[in-house]
Amino acid sequence: EVQLVESGGGLVQPGGSLRLSCAASGFVLVSTRMTWVRQAPGQGLEWVSTIYPGGGGKDYRDSVQGRFIISRDNAKSTLYLQMNNLRPDDTGVYYCQVGSARGQGTQVIVSA
């Protein structure tokens, strides 16, 4: 059974940084496409970034390109999202996703 547990969210000022983690179990990370999605208050889910199996190619939505970095530690079975130069429009609940499975999410609030 796929299990995903996100952590690392919090309140941060604009321009600040956070690193989100997603502890994963029930599958092999290196062989699996993994994605971060987010949901802003009152909005639907929005794709943020994907890391692909094997060589680990990465994709980012335009608004986070150059600010966010997705990575994984296969030995720790953990997916990460390093978020730098955060902006108020990055506010939302962030989820890691494998197929149709998502964790409970971790909240990020970017505010002065």
C-alpha cells in the first residue's frame, strides 16, 4: 500500500525558504514518478513539479521554475521540495502524489 506523509510547511516571510519532505512507503522511489501539487485557499489542485523514474528528469510549472528544486533520497525513501524566494502566491497546502495517492498535505503560508 502506498503511504505518503508530508512535513516541513510553515509560515514564512516573502523571500524566505522552506524545504518540504514526503516520507514514502509501499513502493520504490527510484522506479516511480513522483509529483508535488498544491492547493491555494479556495482553489483547485495545481501541479507544481514532477521527478521522473530512473535518471530523475524534472519538470516545474513556470511560476516556480528557478525557485523550487525537487529531489529524492532513495535510501531514505523521501521526496523533497526545496522552495526558495517564496512569494505570497505560493501559499497553499502542498501534497506529494504517486498515481492517484496523496498524503495529508503540509500547509505553507507566505506572508509578511
